[in-house]
Amino acid sequence: MANKIRTALVFTMIFLPLCVLSKDGARVRFCFAGDLMQHGSQIRSAHQPDGTYLYNTCFSFVTDRFYEADYTALNMETTFSGPPYSGYPSFSSPDQLAITLKEAGVNVFLTANNHILDKGVRGAYKTLELYDSMDVYHIGTTRPWIILKKNGIRIALLNYTYASNNNTGRDSFTLNLTDTSLIREHIRRVRDKGADCIICCMHWGMEYQLYPSSGQRQLAHWLHQEGVTAVIGSHPHVPQSIDVVTDSEGKTSFMTAYSLGNFISNQPEPFARMGMILCFDLVLNKTGPRIESAWYEWIWTWRPARDGKKTYLVLPVSDERLYREIVKDPSELELIGKTLKTLRNFMRETSPGIVERKRYPAYERKNLYFGIHPSVRPIWTRQPIDPLVNTKLSPIKDYCQGRTTQGPGTAGNN
């Protein structure tokens, strides 16, 4: 009996520290993009002569970014309720859009937003049934949270929205609304289930405003106090600043990306056509979770006409020497350049704690829209492209007028 006890003690002394320390230094990479919109003209663009819908070219330039990450998440600002398909203000998209996104590397769909009930409770349930059939993660509605397990780390993802546009029958449908009591309860539950860190995705803020509202900042501060590691925002449809909090060692302990803007849409305003891809590693150390290797990259909704029909592609534009080889329209190039310059100055002013991902050096620039691009320091640089300016940004006005031009997916509407 004594020998068995000694053997058990030796086993515990050897292997228990290995189990406890196995998480130390382990990391999981996340990639987030902003609002996936599907306006009527986008639906018509994807429509094929045989009646099917095709989206395989829309995301081809960013697929490699998504596959670099362990988890890639989008705010799905549409439903998949079946035909008749429609755009703004009541969205319903072809199933092939969601299927193509999964093929492009997106494996987490955020569903807590103001459009999830556009087609009522029945349409929302049909949307979630599609996601379940695709075997992708979804959170914010019937699944209030998920806990992802990777490399010995357990990461909880939570998702909330300020409201829904269609409230008919909402009492019979679970939708995570922005209620601090509810959020605190969810945080407690995921902690009880062993979550090592928490990412909270918030559908919040004022549409078409670059600067986050005081309410966004207050809620982000509260989430930080509640132990959340990262907050990722959606809904404003334009990029907003990214705040970073560092610990005593200079490591990032908390980050808030107030809005990543649109991922793809038919909204015409330049700031609504420019969004961000945000990537970072969650690292678990003895002192707790930390964020490392964080960067963002500018993306542009490019809408070239092919065979007389407008098409839609998500185009990385952080290195002009790349997109200038593809975009030939001088007016489009000028618009991209002006929009980038304004937003880069805005990010330098408001978000000094995070860097933009840029292509470098010259011999790496050829064919970089295709294939695998490892995120190593010799390839990416922090060097700014445009000089700093001393002028302040003018406020954005009348940016919501374009929404009224977005019609359903039937012929004759935008």
C-alpha cells in the first residue's frame, strides 16, 4: 500500500506541473472583420443565368488572411430566410453566400445584430438552421456564447446587440441584448465552465461616425473591469479607433476595436467602403491572458463592372503597389488613396497602440494576393506610408443618406 502511495505521489509531482504549465505560453490566433452586408445590387450581381448564385470571387483576395487564423469571425448582418431575396432594409440572402464564406475560411458567425429578425422569428431560425447544417460556430442568439478550445486554452466568445429592427415575436426568440446584468451573468457562467479568457463582440455605437461614442467607451471600460480581454465592435459601418491597455511589463492586457467598418456592402460613401481586418494572438501566461502580434489591415469594397454588371470584391489596399496592379480606373485609385490617407491619419491620432500590416520588402510584393503569407517581422513593417499631418479631421456629416438608396434584390432597385 505504501509503495502505491509513493508511486502516486511521484506521478503527481512529475505530471501535475506539466498539466498546470502546459497552457503557459500557448497561443490562439483570431481574425475579425466587420459588417457583412448584402444589398440588392450585390444579390443581383451574384445571380447566374441558370438561377443559382455565385460568390466565389468576392473573397478570393482575403482568404489567405482568414486561413492564417485559428478562428475567423464576421458580423452577419443579413438573414438566410429563403427567397424572395432582398436587401435593405429587410435582408434575406442566398444560402450560397454563407457557404462561400465558410469555404473562404470564416468559421464563426456573429448573429446578435439589429437585422437578425428582419424576416421574423421564422426567418431567424431558418438562418441558424443553415449555420448548424454547415457545422460553423454561431453566437448571440440561440447560442448565447461559445467556448473554443485550442492549444490548451479555453476562450469564451460572447455577442450582444443594442436592439433589433423587427420586434415581432421577439419574446419567443433568444437574442442577446446589451444588458450589463445579462452580460455579467454570461461572464460568470463561462468562468464557471473553465474559460481562461473572454472576447466580447458588441453591436453598438452611432452609424457613420468615426469617433466612438461615450456610451461605447463606458461599456468597454466596464467590460475591462469585468475581466474581458478583448472587445470587438460592429454596426457603425465605418472604421473607428482601437484602444489598447498595457500592463506593467508593457504587454497588451486589454484591447477594444470599436468598429471594424464594413467587410463588404453596396454603401457608396468612401469611409463605408473602407474597412479593417484585425488579427491578434491570445497568449496565456502564468499572469493571465495577453494579446500579442496584433495588427490591422485596410480593405476596400471594389466594385468593377464586368460584362456590363457590377461585381463586388474585398480588396486589401495597405500596399498601393499591389492594388495599383489590379485597379486601373484612375478615379477609383484616387478615391482609395484619399480615403486611406484620411483614415491613416485618424488611426495615428487615436490608436497608437496597434500597427497597420503593410507589405515589405519589394521582392515580396509580387503575387502577394495569392498563396500563403506567413506573418513574420521581416515581411511586415510599421513604417508609415504617408507623412503625418497636423490638421484635425472634419466631422462626418450626412453619411446616412446613402442608406435610403439601398433597395431589395428585385429588378429595378439598388
